[in-house]
Amino acid sequence: MVKKDKSYFFLTEKEEATMKVLWENDKPMSAAEIAEEIPNRTWPATSIQGIIKKLEKKNAIKVAKITKIGKAYGRLFVPTISANEYATMQFKRFYQEEKSDSLYALSALLGESQQDKEELIKNLQDLIKGYEEEA
């Protein structure tokens, strides 16, 4: 039986919106602060507690500290994974699950224009050169 890698996870739309706020602010934030900063939020702010619990179970966020907020104590959260790490995780997940052509997937991520393709080629060449220098 093949074990699934628990380091891979998928974020729902609400979880991703929550993570984007944490990634963009780069500081520990309370649940209320996170809910306030989610743009175009159509769901109740009280839903953020359930979303945070799910993100904690996925190890996407952690409690940075417990602090006094008003008259009570509250938790402040930080992400445990960067936006780039999450994007890389999703790319790897797609590649492994679909067995797709990785170059096709990379070009699709960057777009179809000639400038995008040239940029992709240059970035790949720089990456290869870096690996060769390390070896």
C-alpha cells in the first residue's frame, strides 16, 4: 500500500483567502483581523474560526503567540508555509497525480506569449547553470 504524503494539501477558496491575508501582512494576526482583511468576503466573520481550525489541522498555520485582545486573551496566527511553497506544492501534486508533461505545465503557468516562453527558457537555463556550479 502506498502512503500518501501528508505534506501535500489543498486549500479551499475560503482557506486560500485566509492564507493570502497572512502571506500579504507578514505579521501575526488574530482571527478577527484576518476576517476584516479578506477582500469581498461574503460569508460571516464568525466562520473564520472554523477555517482557522482546518488550516491548523493541515499545518498551514500555527499559533505565534497568545496575547490580550481587549478584555480577553486571543491567539495570533502565522503561516507555516509561504505562498511560493504552496504554489510549488500544488504544481508537484498536479504533476505526480496527472503524470503530465512538466514543461507543458510550466509553460501553462507562465502563459502562452512569446515573452513568457523566453522568460521561462532563461529561468530554466539560469537554474541549470546554478545546479552545474554547485556540483
